[in-house]
Amino acid sequence: MIRTVKLFRHSIPAALFLLTILLAVLQPCPNPVGARVFVDADMVHLFSFNHPSGTYVFGLEPCLENSIQAGQVVCATNNKAASWWRINDDPGTGFTLAVREAKMSNAYEAATPFTLKDHPYIFGLHEAKGDYNANIWRINDDAKGFDLKLYKGKMSTNYVHVVSFQLRGQPYILGLHEKVGANIWSIKEGPKGLTWTLVKYKEKMSPNYQHLKVFYMQGHPYIFGVHAVGANIWRVKDDPSQGLDLVLYGAKFPKAYNYVLPFYAGDRPYLLGVASKNYYKEQVEIIQPMLQEGGPVANLVDVVLDIAGTGAVEWGKGYGCIWQIAGEAKSLSVKRISSKCVPISHRYTKMTAFEQAGKTYLFGIHEEKYANIWRVNDDPATGFALVYYGRNK
């Protein structure tokens, strides 16, 4: 399950264990001085969607409180956790809050946007026990709210990745199950509302993917995944009920990226790989609940406090690299085209991409609770540049 926290799920080396505890103590605290609070720095889901009234970025707030019960993180429920922001017509001038605290629980393991009849919807997979956890909302015509249109569609919580794709104007949801592979559902509008139908069950796919993303070539959807063997790409068959075709296997692609964001330039697909958060800090996030619970692990805090401030911990610098996807429909390749990756702070907690007026932009939430916007250069090989700095606003 996506919210399940297991100490060794990420295979923390024993030598790093003490260091991660040290970093938990020495994590730099956000400095809100001079910063305008646009978004919660701990948003658990962040993505863009297009609406007739403009481009928006959607975020879902995290759990308010965490505790560990039977090896799982359990959070206090907030039923008004959804917010979204409208990107200004000129993204270089930033964005404005459109909706705050819309009625949607923070207890969603996955959320993703899709389009039905040229209108945006939000899909959410709730963390509740049982097999009926799929919910769908329709963004209102004025984009100032949304309405629940499908409640408790049949889908369990045992999915490690959930993505959406469109084919011939029809939306689909693909869920990568932790045991049975990939399953695909179709979403249609019927006389009694939305229908939610499982059209493909047990498509062969390992659950061990760090990233799973959707991109399009000539309007057709593909699935990009980063695995221990490298990067794999599947082409969705013309009839999604027939599954996927593997068209690239084991391509060289770094596993160090925290974010992999598809985007387009001249109708060609690209990927932005961002290494934003320091690796050791990620390990800290895994054991943080243990520290909060107290006990023998927490007692080590007294030991490491003596070396706080000595410079023994160095927070790594982040960077972003551009990759191009090329080739024919059933024979693709992926290669890095950035001659030099672009430096970027490692202190971004969430990032997403959006398109506006034919240009691609990146949206990143900083630890200090402000957001920045970058524009991808007309020649993607040359990288991207900051066009909006939220801290000074």
C-alpha cells in the first residue's frame, strides 16, 4: 500500500542508520521571514490540470498527525484537504489561489487528473480498507469547486502507482498492483452518471518501479517506468483491454531522480529528471515516525546532539536534466540531451509540470512554503530558466 511505512522497504544500509538519525535532528528549519505562504510544503499530491478558464495546479494536504499502528502510518483525517491555484496568463507573474480547503479527505493514497468530454476531473484512491475505494470529482464550470461524481468504485488499496491516460478521447486509469501486475479501468459517462469498468486484469508488470509516468507520441499513450534494470517503456495497445506492448527495455536512466516529469516541445516528448531532495534526508523521512514514538532509537538523539553544527552533515545540491524520447512507435529510445544539467536547490518538496500558450513550465514547492516557476527553453537541450521567484512576493 502506498502509505505503508516499513523501515527496510528502501533497504537502508546499516552504515547509514546512525547518520539518518543524525540528520533527523539536524534538519534545517524553514525560515518564513520574507516568504509568502502559497502552498503547504508537505503536499502529498501535486499535479496540473487544464480548464476552459485557465491552467491550474492541484495539491492535497498531508496528514495532520502521524502515529504507527501495526506497522502502518495512520493519520488524523482532514476532510477539507484539497486546494488549487490558477497560473496567471503570464506565468512569469506567478499564480493566485483559486480554491482553498475543498471537500476532499487527505486520506488518499493516489490522485491523478483526467479529461472527459474536454472537461477536467480528479481521480482519487482512498486508503480505506476493502475493495471499493475509487472516487471521482468533476471540476466545476467556474473552477471554484468540484462535485463528487463517482463514490466507492471497485478498486483495492494495494497499488504502488496509479496513472491516467487518454486514448481516442476516452479516459483510462492504470493501477500497478503490488501482486498481480497492472490493471486498467475505463471511465465513461452514462445515463445514470459515470461508469467505472475494469477492462484489463493482470497485465504483466513488476511492482518495483520507482517512477511510472504517461507520455504521448502522435496522440497515443505510452507508459514510462524506472526500474532497477533501467528505463522501460510500454505502448498502450490500440484497444486498452488488450493491455500493453513493451517497446523499450533496460535503457540507461538514473535512479537518483526524485521527480520525472514528461513534457513536450514541438510535439516531441521529453522527460525532465530532477534530483531535488538529498538522499540521506529521504532516509530520515522513513524513520522519523520511529523517533516521534520514542524508545531506544529516540535515545540516540542525546548522542548525536554533541556534534550538531560541526559541518559533519552536508546537504547535497540538486539538479535537473533533460531527456529525449525518440524512435518509431514500437521501437523507442531515451537519451539525455542536456550537455550540462541545470543546478536546482535540493529543498523542493514537490514538483510538477504544466503547459500554457505552447510553452512548458515547471512548478516547484520549496520547504519554506513558497513556489517557483521555471520555463523550459525553446531548445530543451539547453535546459530551463527561473521566471517566477515566489519568496520575494
